[in-house]
Amino acid sequence: MEEIDSLKKVVRGTVLDDEASREHYASDGSIFQVKPQAVLLPANKEDIVGAVKWVAQKRSETGKETYSITCRGKGSDQAGGALGEGLIIRFSGYMDLVEEVTDHSLTVQPGALCTTVENRLATRQLFMPAYPASQAFASIGGMVANNAGGEKTVKYGSTKDYVERLEVVLASGQTVEMRKYSADECAQKIAAGGLEGEIYQKVRDVLEKNNAIIAAHKPKVNKVASGYNVWEVLGEDGGMDLTKLITGSQGTLGIVTDVTLKAVHKPSRSGLLVMFFNDLASAGKAIAASVKFDLSALEMVDRYVIAMMRTQDPDLVKAVVPDGMQDPAIVLLAEASADDPAIITETLNAFKDAVSGLASSTTLALEESVQNNLWKIRRAALVVLEHVPGNAKAVPFMEDVTVSPTLMPEYLDFVYQVLNKNNVQFSVYGHAGNGDLHIQPLIDLSDPAEAEKVYRIADAIFAKVAKLGGVLAGEHNDGLMRSPYLAEVFGEDMYHIFQQIKTIFDPQNIFNPRQKVYATKEFAAQHLRHDYNVHPEAGDKQS
């Protein structure tokens, strides 16, 4: 293709535009499939600048929306955020250096894998607590794009809480450094002009003008990877921190080429309390009560996951569920971590007392080997669901809804009603402590009648989320699936603010279009896959 040939002249890296490559990068870990025009495997940061300028020029000359850029790590995104019709830039394996590690931070390129970073930090008794369950193949750039979290988020927060500095290529091709700047430093950037100066001035204007609306619509949850994080940008001293906007923006505002993350001390000990519940209501009350305790994790699996495990790996269930016990409706796993074992014991015993009238049985484990055995029932959940026999597969589309833990009983009861009404089998597991549960219905997407259930269920569940003050994504972000619902969940006024933020950063809409704002259910529905049967890495099988 002549246009792609001109791109090859401005980058040193490899540009793939053959049919096999385009097909390969048309899918990720989501239920969607969107074929790109080409894929760039960048050689260096200069390639990113060159690609941005090339796309911006082509968009200006032609007005075609297919001139766009979508960034990608390992392709494990479950909402379709790594898919686009234009140019895909694949970072993982190409810009993946760990550049510096200190006793309090690390600086890496976006393609670096989370597990590589964790291994380097472990030598200093440090860790980056926002790691996701997919850390073995999740890239740091993807974590920043999605504001990733995981089981430790209930205590330590999400990726946004650890981003200290970002190097970002703007829509103009200018490379800038973002961090927390004082009011005087922001004024200097505004005075210098250019797109960077415009961004600081216009973002400040939008946020200050709409301060009351923004405050009134702040999500009532402590784990958010949905919309744009407009709540933490302005400092009380007049300073600004645009890393809070870029983190979680899913590549729609700029391209990150360098990341500095804060690292923290990793507690040397942990303990685990496993709780068994005979009914959903009791488990919900225990989850609601958990907010009073200093837990480092509170995870959950339901009876459907346990039933699937019994058919695939019965020994794994036996290691957790005592002999003679009927499979519980819900299993909760509460972890406490500290250097002092007395603190762990005190915390877990106090929580155990709090749920004594709710749980049918409990198991307390302080030995590491026993804890590892018990954790397997939660950490094997995704693998078990991926190997369900038959055409119906566990499809991710409502898997990241997050509501306040105190509202968990009402939310779960509603979810069970909706899914049972639609005659679908489903599983529930995830981060109960944050109210972020991964609920995946088993649906055969090759059957049109079954596929229609995706949006029928989503419409009902997402409307309920809006009423409960929750968000559509706690850690997986919006993507093609959830972006069309942002106006409903956040309200039209907030959605308009999101649109203004996007336009300020990206006036030509070249960065990951149809994500976050200006997204439609029609486009997403037209790109539903009919053969969903993959591991989250399936969009990246060559890696």
C-alpha cells in the first residue's frame, strides 16, 4: 500500500501490513475483532514521534478516520482497548528496557513486563502493589493505560497512585515530561505556548469552570478505571499533575514512552483467613463489613467456579473445601500483611469474629505453604473458565463493574436475577474488598440469539451500576465494550467534560478513536467475534 510505504520511510522499526499480520493484531483478549491498516514494531522513541506526525499529517490531508494510532502491549485487554482500524504500535518486546531501579522508584519503557519489574524490585524487598493477576504477561505501558489494579488494591491503591513521572508524545509530535508541577511551573509551561502550554491552560479552565459538577459526580468507589480521572489533576496549591489524566486514559490522550513508578516496601509476612458462606446475603454482609479492617486482599469465588474446578481439578478443591462440606455458595479469602506477625494475627482474628455469625466455617492459615495452597482456588479461576467444554465460553463484557463493598449484597442479588432471567450459566470471582467482581456469563457468540444477550445483559447491569454510584471498570478500563455507556453512568454533564478533555489533548482524534468518548454500541456490536475461545494472551500468540 502506497500510504504505508511512506510510513516505512520515516521510522527505523518494522512496519507490517501483510494480511496475516493484520489478522493477528485484529484481536486481543476481548470479544471484539477490528482489523488494523498496519502494525509498527518500533525501534526507538523517535519512531513514535515519526509515526504520530505521519498519522496527523495524513489525517489532515485526507480526513479519513482510519489514520489513527492504537498502542498495544501484550494484547491482554478484555474490553477491546488495544484494537483499532488504523496503525497499531506494539510496544511489548520492542521498547521494554528497565532503565533504572532505586530504593524508592524505577524507570522503565512501556513494553517492559510487570513480572520483570517485580523480579528486579524483589532484590530490594520492594514491590509495585498495583500489579494485576496477569502480571506474567502484562506490560507496564498497558498497566498505565488501564490504571491497572489487582488483589492488593484494597490496601495499596491502583497504578495511578504509583506513577511519579511520564514521558508522553503529544498529538503534535512534541515529547513532554509530565509529573506534579507547582503553580509557577504550570504558568511557565502556559507562557511557553505550543500544544503543551494549551493543554495546561485549557485543562485548568475546564476543571475550574466545572468544579461543582466534577465534585458532585465523583465515583463512590475506591477503584476506578473508567472515564477520565479529572478528580485528582488540580492541586490545592494551584499546581497540576497530568499523569493523573494520562493514567487510565487508554492511549486516547497521548503515547507514553517512559514511566517512572514509585516502589514501596514489601511486607515480609502474611496470613490468610478463608471463609465459607452458605448464601449470597451472608457473604455480601461480610464483604460490607470488611472495610473496617486493614486487609491487604479480600478475594472471592462462587459455587459455579468451584463446580467447574471439581470437573477439571478436583484435588484443587479438596485442598480448600474440607471433606464432608457441601460446596459453599461463596468462598472469601482475606489476607493481612505486615512485618510483625502479631499484627497479622490480630487483624485476621478480629475480622473472623466480625463474620462469625455469617460464615458457616473458617480456616486460618499463617504458614506460607498452607496459604499458597489455599490461594490456588482463587488464582486458578480464570484458567478454569478458559477450559469450559462446549461452544459457550466465559465472555468478558461486564467483568469489571465496581460498586461500593457496602452495596455488594444488593448488586450481587440483581446480577444473579438478570443472568438467571437470561438463562445463562455464569461465574463470580474477583476483588470483593474493592467491590470489583469479575462476573463472566457463558455465552456462545457463534449463535446470533446467544450473542444478542451480551448487550441485553449489559444494558440492564450498567443501568443498575449507574443507580448505585459505581463504575463500569475498576481495573480493565472502558474499551470498545463500555465506552458507549459512559454518558449513562457518569451523566451527560460529566461526559461533556470528558469530551472536552479529549479534544484539548487530541484535536484531530488520532489517538485510539472510539474509546472513552464518541464511542457507539453499533460499531462495537458489528465487530463482535464469533469464535471467542482464547486465553487473554491470544491476541498475541507469537509472544
